[in-house]
Amino acid sequence: MRIVFLGACLSVALGLGLREPPSQAEAQGRQCDLNSECMDPLVCKEGRCRRQCAEDRDCPVGLNLVCKMVPQKDPRTGRRTGKQYGKCVAAAPRGAPCVNAGDCSSRTCTAGTCR
């Protein structure tokens, strides 16, 4: 009797969606309606979780955005998976001060200035 009860509880929990978070492979391509339903940095596009960009030209025009590769984290462990996805981020303006290229989005840092 106890086994039947535990089996019924497990069936109900799975039916309610009380499952583990999606794996890396499941996260990309997963059905969605909103960006918040996708693991960061993936976005909801055409009803599926997808990477936002691969190149600067994939980002919306006129908003001074560049495509920056950001690490994907496993939602279960919080550790980096080793994969990276493109995310559109604000570009540092030309002439902005910098210490290294990471300060300049996709531009270069030369003599302390983003170029």
C-alpha cells in the first residue's frame, strides 16, 4: 500500500512540473513565450529559447550594442558549463578609458582608450 501511495505522489509531482531544471542541451530549443522562461543568456525568439547573437550585426540596429560571448552556467550547480553564448550588450564608446579589451566590449583597448 505504501509503495502505491509513493508512486501516486511521484506521478502527481511530475505532472505538476516539479522536475529538475533543464540541462544545457534541453535549455536551447526549449519552447517559450517570454525571455524569462529561458536560461540566461538565452532569449525567447520565434517561440524557442535561442542564443541572442553570434556577431555584432545580429544585435538590434541603432542601439549601440555589440555581441559579447558570455559563459553559460548549469542551473543545478551554478558552475560554468564550458559553453558560451552571444548576448547583446551596450558597447563602450570609442575613446572611453580602459585597462584591457574586456572594458571595451568588442573593441580593442589601446594606450588606455577604447578604439
